[in-house]
Amino acid sequence: MRSALAALLGNEPDFEVTDVGWHQMGEPGRCPGSQVCVVDADCPGWRRHADRYAGAGAGAGVRRRADGADGGDGVCSAVIVLTSSGKPGSLRRAYAADALGFVNKDRSADRLPAAIRRVAEGKRFVDESLAVEFLQAADMPLTPRELSVLSLSAEGASVTEIARSLHLCNGTVRNYLAAITRKTGARNRVDAIRISRFAGWV
């Protein structure tokens, strides 16, 4: 995915492009030399670390050449998130991480260069096909703590393991899981995970 994005964007005469994986990232908040970082909302690294990487990401890093910008000290100034329609949870997570661009990756890729140029100017870009879902993203019913519990549960962690990881007691974790099941309208924990994955919340 990163290589394909880099190849696509590399054809733009005013872009300098590099691709960086999450395991190659240095300090949180850095995408070396880039004004804009393009990330895939379905990438496990983004889902796990969006809160830590507000204002940065891993994917295709782009620096504008035409205006002579040099990318400053390496801090990525803006993020564009690629997401599929039908996943308001992904949009909410990206918005909470201060992303400026939201592009539907199921549509024509020719939207992406325009989004990058707009975001590089500090302006927001929302793909019109995501506009309604962007507004619906605020309806996500789970709190950040509940999302943390649910994400660990979705990875197969037991109640005890979740409690240890989040420094909670087992009873508190069970209360969170019960609240998650109720808020998502699920039948049980497995169903809550299914519903939340479909919506892009975890």
C-alpha cells in the first residue's frame, strides 16, 4: 500500500515522496521532512497509536517542492487519512488525532493529490463521499477508555490481561465490557466486537 501510494504521488511534479512504516518511525510526531503524511485508517499501527501520533503518521510522506518549503525540523505538520465508506469510527479516531484530510480510498486516486495540496496549506479536506459519515462520526457511543478495553478484548486479551494492561481491577473491566455491550446494542462481547469493527471503532 505504501509503495503504491509513493509511486502514485511521485508522479506529481511538485511532490517529494517517501514511504515509512510504523516500525520505522522514530519519535512520536515525526515523519521526516514531510509537510503532509498520508495514512491508512485500516492500518493496525494507526488504529493502535492514533492518539500518540496526533499530527503525524506513517505511510506516504509528502513535501511540496514548488514553493521551496523544506519541511522544517522533520515534524509532520498535517495528516491525511485514507478510509473506506461505512466506517464512521475511523473518521472519529482520525478527527480526534487532529487529521486535516479525509479521503475515501475506494474512490478514484486522483482525489489524493488535490487533498494533499489543500492540507499542506493548512486547510481541511473532506471527500464529499464521506461528508455524511463525517458528521455521523460524533455519534460514536463509546468513551476512550471503553475503546481501549474493547480493542484489547478484540485482540483476544482476557479480562485479567486487560486489567493488567490498563491498570484496572477485573471488576472494573467487566463493568466496562457490560457497558460496551449495552451501548452498542450487542448480544454479547463477541457481537460488540463485530459491530465495532464494522463501524471502524476498533
